Amino acid sequence: MTAAVILDRARQVADEILFPSAMNVDAVDQVPAWQLDALASAGLYGLAGPQSAGGWDVDPATLCDVIEIMSGGCLATTFVWLQHHSAVRALASAQNSALRDQWLEPLCAGVQRAGIALGGARPGPPLLRARVAPGGHVFDGKAPWVTGWDMIDVVLALARDETGNVIAALLPAQASASLAVDRLDLVAVNASRTVELTFAGHFVPAELVSSVMPHSDWAARDAGGLRANGSLSLGVAGRCCQLIGQLAGSPGDAKRLRASLVARRAALDAADAGSMPAARAAASALAFRAAGALVAAAGSQSILVGAHPQRLAREALFLLVFGSRPAIKSHLTALLASGDLRN
């Protein structure tokens, strides 16, 4: 399947399925299964997977374009779907070939779905630790912000051992006596069923460990993924531009915001590791600015329950903090505090 066909499918799904249902999804506590099934039927669960396992192995630019399109349809659905690709990419390069062979093909097909639990991989002291035990490892600690609970079959959990290595394991997404699940109530994308996991002496058999790697290797991978998260903000900003353009007397406002959108996308595409935090911050600020402009342009109807502007404004608020890192937070705080949001 070519990039053009993939993008056409994503636009069709976003405009014909996700956006018309976005307000309904915003009001429930779980993304409807039929929506995720529609993404699987369109082949959108296999974007990051290798062709040998039934995936599409798309280039990073195409993946970012799809994320932008989808998030402009329904951010909650996109948020659940997006985590899956991180697990697929990690499994595709897993050292455990048996685990890879068992799971990669059904994950690429979307008949099995995955989430991620990154408590042991973030910078600083790990929230989730691993220690060697007979036949495997034992995980202790927390993994905050695990998305898609009750909609995923497995979760790629990352813990750090005493040597500083990251232990990546593909675990059943099920609560147990040693794995507690606490639902987080979010002001936006609440249907994503985002939870915090607490591991208390949770045994992980060796056959479920996909890879063991130095933390520096994982950090390099994480840095490479920061661009894709920026597409979520671009998608929300783009939908705001579209809705503003449909309002009488607002075409000039939409035109100016679209110009900023083009600039922010180009900055993200051109960013290297050093400039990416500033580019990510600017994209998040644009979504916030565009949502505010939409609320103002639509007037008092914007704050009615069931109105798209208030939903998009809450989603833009969410994107000020999702996928952030200390450097992104610093740039974003300074940008918002300065009041200079012209770009």
C-alpha cells in the first residue's frame, strides 16, 4: 500500500468515522470497540510494523501525517491507537525472537492490540524497577499514564534494573494480586481509559522479556519519537482552522492560523535533537491558540456541552502536558508567559 493510499484511508476514517462520533466519544468512558475495529479494518494498526509481519513499514513522515489527520478526527481514539505503534516498533527489534514471532503479526493486523508502560525508562530515577529472580525478573514500582486499559491485550512495560539497563517485557494487560490498576479521570480524552499501574513483586517470566538494553539506547529511541507526538497538536490545530473557516466573517482568521500551522509543521520536520523541544512547544502553543480562537469565533455556543469548540479547547489543554519533557515544558512555559504567540 502506497503512502498516498494510506493517507487517503486515514482521511476517510477521520472525516467519516472519527469526527462525526467525536462528541459521543467525549461523553463516554471508553472508546467504542467498533471505532478501533474500523482502524484495524483500514490497515492502520500495521503502519509501523515490518512488511514481513503484515505491516506497512511506513516512513516517519507518512506516520506523522497519519497521526495529524487522525487526531483532527478524534483525539481520544487516536491517543489509544498511537500507543500501539510504539509497542510494535519495540517488538519488531526485540531480542526475543520467539516473542516477536508470536505477537508481531497479530499486532500489525490489529486483531491484538498493545499499550505502553514507560515507568522505568523516563529520565531520572526510575519509577519502575526490575530485579533478577529465578526464571525471570520481578517488577516493583509504578507506571503512570498507561493508555487504553480494557481495550488492549498486552502492554509493553519498561523497568530499570540495578545496573541501569532497561528491561522491556510484553505483559498481559490484566490486573492481578501483584498488579494494581487505578483509573485516572481526565478533563479531555477520558475515553482513552488512561490508568496508573502499580507493580508489587510482580513476577515477569523470562519468555516475556522482549529486550534488555542500556538506558542510553532507549533514551535515543525516545528522542526519535518526539516528532510524532507533535502531530497530535497539529491535528487539533488543523481541525480548529477548518471549523473557524466555516464560520461567517472568520476566513482571514483561519488563513492566518493555517499559515502558522504550515510553519509549525515545517519546524517539526526540520528539527534535530537540539531544536525539537522548542518545535514541540510551539506546536502545542499553536493548538492552544487555535482552540481559543475557535471558542471566541463561535461565541457563547462554544461552551455548551456537546459543542466541538469546548472539546477541542480541552484537548488543546491536554496537549500542553502530554508527551512533554523538561526541555519542552521550559520552552512552552516561556512561550505562553511571553504572550508572543504570533508564530
